[in-house]
Amino acid sequence: MSISMAQSNEYDVLVIGGGIAGEEAALNLANIGYKIILVEKDLSIGGKMIHLSKVFPTLDCGACITTPKVSETARHPNISIFTYSEVKDIEKHSENDFSATLVEKPRYVTNDCTGCQICEEKCPVVVEDQYQWDLVGRKAIYVPFSIANPRIAAIDIENCSLCGLCEKVCPANAIDFAMVEKKSTIKIKSVIIATGFELFDPLNIPRYGYGKFKNVVTSMQMERQLVPTRPFNNVLRPKDGKMPDNIAYVLCTGSRDETIGNPICSQVCCMYSVKQAQLLMGALPMADVTIYYIHVRAFGKGFCEFFQQGKGMGIEFIKGKAGLIKEKENGNLIVRYEDIQEGIVKEAEHDLVVLSVGILPNTDFSSMFKNTKVKQDDFNYVNKEDELCCPSKTNIDGVFVAGTSTGPLDIPDSILSAGAASAEAAGYLKGGAK
Ligand SMILES: Cc1cc2nc3c(=O)[nH]c(=O)nc-3n(C[C@H](O)[C@H](O)[C@H](O)COP(=O)(O)OP(=O)(O)OC[C@H]3O[C@@H](n4cnc5c(N)ncnc54)[C@H](O)[C@@H]3O)c2cc1C
Ligand code: SF4
Ligand code: SF4
């Protein structure tokens, strides 16, 4: 569904992905007069950042930083946004001349929706809410989340019972079951890939019990519980709703581990875990928080001080590799770990365990192009062809890459990378840099 309707199907730059990197690249180019089409496969722009609680190392509110950027992108006269859409068959014909197929998926709710959520109240179908990482349920018709942009409902047609109640109660008459997928051809002069990252799925490490023991959660599930808005506004154990008082973090879950195929460091997990632990100590002043780590990587400006601040607040750091998590009858968890300093295996009891899941490449970009492939690096991210001089250049002239599509990055570095991509794209459009 397009937010601002395009006047024609011709644009200067196609930005793929509406996370913080895609928004930044689109805004930089739109502000100097280029006409941008931003294509986002999700129902809302904002990427992962829009779901975060606060950000390290400043503890600024994530939503307060990202929502102005989201709104600026959505309202910019030079940016046409297509959410719930994807691009395929991107083809380069000559310099400054690409074509692509834009596929808009049906939401079954029109732009007339006001986001009032009356339909949600009436809808009888409840399924797991992907935007709360399955911690709670949502209805078959739903506004994705409170600060979604656009704030328009969508029907999850696979789970809808077609009872028609939403159609009866919608005051805006916005339900349209006749909507179908729309395909169109767009012409562009340049492309920026900003499709971001995937989170490691801890089901791939069965010995940690995720999916089996309800009180083992991921760091993204904890982010949602720490966000000071709906639907949580508190931290509770999923199994019994009890307030936890002895919480453990298992760092490097799915990172720096050859055995699961991801040997590299995810760069953000140490710091986001220290951030969450500090926030937990504020939310649950009586709680103990322990972080099991191999090495703490605090390499950015202010990161080491942030880590020391956590220590000063009473977070316990144990240099230990967690090997196994077992559940007790009362829902508490036993973490078996190798104490690296003492060289012995130990066990400790906690009532909630947070797995600090790592960053993995989103390889969607590899199938978007027709007749040619965007080159991947050894870790399946977009390959940077000239990392030192043109850090956004890919193997295709006129195609650039921004943010975590290049590898694990935090928010400031994703924004810097988007700045480089937009500058290189502008140079290319002017007939300079390739
Ligand atoms: C638990 C957790 C906590 C974090 N906390 C912090 C923090 O406190 N501070 C900090 O600096 N960093 C933090 N980060 C890192 C931060 O989330 C990333 O740096 C940032 O989100 C990267 O932005 P991005 O735009 O590159 O990617 P993303 O946020 O992944 O955005 C990519 C966008 O592209 C879209 N997309 C994907 N594929 C397609 C496709 N085929 N077509 C169209 N669109 C597509 C996605 O839907 C998404 O909207 C945290 C990460 C995690 C996991
Ligand atoms: S038609 Fe589908 S979405 Fe609408 S109320 Fe019924 S089950 Fe929910
Ligand atoms: S579809 Fe109708 S009832 Fe549902 S949120 Fe939109 S305007 Fe409200």
C-alpha cells in the first residue's frame, strides 16, 4: 500500500528496506531533490529500531529518536513509500537505466482506515503477534503496533475466518476483501539495498531450551517488555506471570560459533544486554542480573564507561560459556556453564533467562536481480567491493548498500553507512562515482 501516491512509475533511486538505514538514505537523497521510491516488505516502516526500548550507551528512548525520522520519511514530497510490498526482477539496461517489478500485497483494508481498532475488538480470531515476538496474541485484523507508520489495519487472510464482523463494524468502510496483489513496472536510475538483518533463531540451539521452557526468552522479547508502551509496560515471566528476581543473560547466542555456521561477532549484543540489564535494575530494583559472557566487546565511544556503569549498578558479570539450560518444576532454570577463569563446570539457578541472540544476514537481495547477482561476502552479507574508498559500492555499478545489509552494525554506524550510500548514489547520478 502506498503512503504517498507516485505521480509516475519513474524515480531516481529505489531504496529497498525502510529501517533506519533505508530511511536515512532516502531522506538524504530526497532533501537534495532526487525522487525516491522506498519499498518495505513489512506493514510499517521503521525496521527493528522502532521496536527497541532505549538505546545504548545514552539510554535515549528508541521511539523518541526513530518516530520523527519515520514521519519525516513518510511525509517527504520526494519520497513515495510502498509498504507490504517487494521488488523483484531488477534489471540494468545501461548506466542510469534500471527497471524492476513492484509487487504490492493486498492488506484487505483501504487507505480510508483511521486506525481506530474497533475491528480488532470485534474480531473473534486470536493468533500469535509477530510484532511482540509471539509473547502475546493479536487479532486476525490488526493495526501492526501502536506507533506503526502507516497506522492502517491489515487482515491476516490465512487466519481470517471470513466471518465479516470487521466489515460490519468499521466506521470508515475500509474493509475490502476484493483486494488483490498488484504488479507494476518501475524505472529507476540507481538502487540502494537496505534490507537489514535477521535475528538468530535460538531453536537452532536446542540445549538452551528456547521454545520448550517458557521462561527462556530472547533479547528482542525482552526489548518489547521493557518498552514503556503497550502491550506490556512491565517485565513478567511468560510461564506464570510472576515478577522475576534473578535474571540471567547468555551472550553470544548464535554468534561467534562455527558449529551453527556464524563465526562472526554480532557487535551489538554485549552492549544491548548491558543496556537491558541496567533498565531491568530500574524496573525491578530488587532483582539480581547476571551476564554470562565470553568476552565483553565494548569498543565504541562511551561503551566501556557504559559497561563500568552496569558493574557499578551491581550487574554480575561471569566469564562463562553457557552449555545447557534445564528447567525445574517451579519454572526456574538451571544454567550449566564453564567458568572460564576457574576452568570448571558450574551450575546456577535463575528465574528468567534471556538469550542475547545474534545478527544474521538477510539474503533477500540475492534473488531480487534478474540476469545478474549481487555478490555476497564470505558471511553472506552484501559484498563491499571497495571497502576503504567507497564503502557502499557493490559489484553492480549504480547499486549501493546501506546499514546492516553490509554486516552487523549498531544504529549510529547504520546511519553513517546510509550517509555513505546516499553520497555515492548522488555521485553516480551526477555521472561521477560508479
Ligand atoms: C535486541 C536488539 C537490541 C538492539 N539495541 C540497540 C541499541 O540499543 N543501540 C543500537 O545502536 N543498536 C541496537 N540494535 C541494533 C539495531 O537494531 C540495528 O543497528 C538497526 O536496526 C539496523 O538498521 P537497518 O536499517 O540496517 O536494518 P533493519 O532494522 O533490519 O531494517 C531493515 C528493513 O528492511 C526491510 N526489508 C527486509 N527485506 C526486505 C525486502 N526483501 N524488501 C523490502 N524490505 C525489506 C525490513 O522489513 C526492515 O524494515 C539492537 C538490535 C537488537 C537485535
Ligand atoms: S472477517 Fe476475518 S478479520 Fe474480519 S472479524 Fe472476521 S475473522 Fe476477523
Ligand atoms: S479497518 Fe475500520 S474499524 Fe478497523 S481500524 Fe481501520 S477504520 Fe477502524
